Amino acid sequence: MIKIDIDDRDVLASLNHLLSAGADLKPAYQDIGEYLIDSTKRRFAAGEAPDGSPWAELSPVTIERKGHAKPLIGESRRLGVEISYLVLDDGVEIGSPMEYAGVQQFGAKARSFSGGKSPWGDIPARPFLGLSGDDKTAVLDILQEHLEQALG
């Protein structure tokens, strides 16, 4: 059996600093949140889900009502702009405060919301929140950078 004892204050200080940085990932979560906001907004410009698939087309009735055919771009254009994140102790949440965000993300059956009084038929899911393959790589890169900075 081989045993190595390290009695070097600089090495121990670096290890302790790394452990401390690893215990407080909130700065990394903040960077991740900022990145994901930008990534989500780029999806709106591209009209695609995190997996790269295009959003379902609008119905002819909706196109006539809106005057354009671009999915998830409503009259106020707020859904694609009002994306925010919340840093937690153990991660980061990203979402939209718009009350109809869930309907757009997951879809809905006709008259299943607004007290059954909505004028729309079935609304297909048009996922805009989530991680693409590039997003996953970027998140890992942000975490790695954070830990490397801790080694300083």
C-alpha cells in the first residue's frame, strides 16, 4: 500500500478554495441562466424547439387573425422577450411569467383553458424552453470554467 501525505499549505489552500467554489455554484448558475435566456431567444428567431424541430405551423384562422404566420409571435411579442431565470441553491430555473407560456410549451386541447371559453381549437405544443445539445455543452463549459477559476 502506498500512502501520500501532502503537507503543503498552498496545495491545501487551493483544494479548500476549490471545495468552497464547488459548494457555492450560484455564480455559475447565474451565468447559466444568462446563457439560457439568450439561447431561448435565439430559438424564437429560428422558430424551433430545443431539439431543433420546427414549431407547428399556425392554423389558417390564426394567420388571418394575426396577420402573419410566425408561431409564438403574438400581438404583444412578449413571450419571446420576457424570459427570465431564478437562481436556486441547487440549480437554476428558466421560464416565462406570461400566463399562456405553458399552453405554448405543452399545447392544449380546445376549450381546456380560459374557463372553456377560448375561441381556439387544439393548440399544438411549441416547446421553447429546454436544453439543446449545444446548450448542454455550454452549461458544462460554464461549470468547468467556474471550477477552473476557483483553482486560480
